[in-house]
Amino acid sequence: MKGEFVPPWLELLLSTQFFNTCTSHHNSPRNECNLFCIDCQAPEAAFCYYCRSCHHSSHRVIQIRRSSYHDVVKVSELEDILDISNVQTYVINSARVVFLNERPQLRGCGVLAIKSSPSSLSSYNCETCSRVLLDAFRFCSLGCNLIGIKNDVETVVANDGIAHNDKDIEIDGSNGTANTNGTGKGIEICGNNGTIANIGNEDEICSDASNNKEILSSTRVVRHRRKGIPRRAPFF
């Protein structure tokens, strides 16, 4: 699930509430809304077994399951349509699954909470919610993965803007001067010593000769002249 390849149906999947009773098949035995259609992005995204037979028979549908009151999806149903390589997987009822959303952290604090966790020996944590992970994954659920992708995209955009501004500065290696493109104002580097001076426009260019004169005038040492040959005063 790379930044620009996030499917549009993923946010709808993560925000949908499943396992409600279907209003169209209220008296049917299999009326739990635990199915989600990838091809349809209707406001009522969750539907039951009978709705699938009527309206989604030729569509791509995934089934949502429950594990400890949390929604999960089988890896076999997602691996062909979504990149979940960064999400921690779990084996539940002999099936490998991933959690849809972030789960609450363990209650309590301190050493007791850490020792009570079977995964406390792991050194891996979710980059979004800091939940302890079993293996070397970045996120604990699809929801945390989506948040991490958005943060990565914002970071890339911000860094790209900084790099774009840096490219506007041209550096002349012959005389060590640098000016910005398209404006009369910029930054000028004078001489080989890397001294940086701000200039008002392109006409104000300092040369190496003038720079050397200023350095000599500022570093000139004042020497006292020696006294002449001493002479005796005449005798009267």
C-alpha cells in the first residue's frame, strides 16, 4: 500500500460499522452485515449474505470476521488487491488475518502491564499507536498503516518543496559567487574563504581585489618609529 496507490475504498472500509442486522432481511437467519464490496462505494457499505446474491453477485466482495470483538480480514482475501506487507498478521482459527483498526492498549501501567503482555519480549512497535508487535512490521492494523502512509506523503511533499527552493540557487565555481534565479536579490559568496554576504541587487558585486584591500586595511599593524641617535647637551 504505497502512498499514491492507496485504493479509494480503503477509508470507506475502515469507517464502516459491521455486524449490524440487515434491515432488508430482518427475519432471515444469515442477516449479519459482515460483507464489503470493493467495486461499489455506496454509503451503506456493509451488507448481508442475501444482499450479495441480489446486488453483488459479480463483484469483488470480502468478508469481515470477528476476533475478540475486533474486526479482522483474512490475508488471502486482501493480498491480491492490497499491499499489506507492512502490517502485522496474526493466526486465528488456523487462518492468517489482519486487524482493520487500531485496538485499545493494555489497561494499567508500569511493570505489571508489561509483564502481563505475552508479546512484551518483542522489540517492535507500531509506528502510529506504539503497540507492541510480534514481528518486524511497521503497523498493527490497516488503519494505522493508512495514517502512516499519509504522514509519509506529507513528509515527502515538504522535503520536495525545500529541495525545489534549493535548486533556485546557482553557484558559480569560478569565483565562488551564488545568485538566485529570476530576481535581482540573492546570496553572494565572495572569495575562496566561504564568506557569505547578502546583496541588494546584481550590480553590487564584490571582487577579490576589493575584498583583499579591506582585509589588509583591517589587519594593518601600527608600528612605532624608532628614536634617532641620542645627542649630548652642550657644556657651558
